[in-house]
Amino acid sequence: MGTFSIPEVSLYRIKFLDDQHQELIDLVESLNVFVDTENCFEVEKIFGKLRDLLIRHFSDEEALMKETEFPDVAQHSVHHQELLVETERILTIILGRGSLTNHDIDECVNKVLRHMFLSDGPFNTHLHSIGYVEKSGSRQKSDENLHQLTG
């Protein structure tokens, strides 16, 4: 899919986190083919993938926040939980209605993008201000974080 690319200024310049952000956007965009259909099974599968990726991404991001001593980890974690609740709320509405609308997709895109551009902004600034450079093995660390979360 990939019709929307994250603006350069909003990138962490940490490959696995930037890749996760793009994958989140691509997942939401993939819902477009199901607008005005009653294929809730596929929509629910995509929302499941979205939820799983959000959980993984939030785990990775919060681990990096702690590692770099970002002062607002707790508040950012609250934003993460709110976004998870919102995506579940949107899915519940879709399933209750029995179809997906353009409004539903717009709401999902809005929630994900607002989080990336507004909530993630201070952390991105923090990383740049401390001169953080991605370490080799970050993908391995990501897998370890997920195992601890789901373990």
C-alpha cells in the first residue's frame, strides 16, 4: 500500500520504530478496500494486526524511553493505552454496524497520525537533543521487549 509516507521531520531515524510507524499507517490504509462492504471478518483481522503492532510498537518505544531517560514516560504510556482503547472502540462500532465506512478509516488514520505527530513529538525531540544513535541489534531488543510484554 504505502500511499502515505511519514514526513522526514517526524522520523525518529531509528529504523525499526520508523518502519513500525509506516506499517501502522499502511495497515489502516489497507482498510480502504472494505469500505461499504459487509466483510467484517477481514476488517476484524486487520484490526487484530493493528492492535498487535500497536502493542509491539508501544513496548519498543517505552523501552527506548526508559533507556534514554525520557522524563515523560508515564504520561506517554497513558497516551498509548488511550490509543489502544480508541482502536477497540472503533472496531466495536464497525462490528455493531456490520460495515466499515470512510468515516471509520478517517477516524483511525486521525488517531494514529495525531499520536505519531503530536504525542511522539516530544520524545523525538528528546532523542535528537541527546544525540541518540540507533544501536545495532535494535531489532533483537524489540523481540525481547515483546516477549517480556506477552511472556
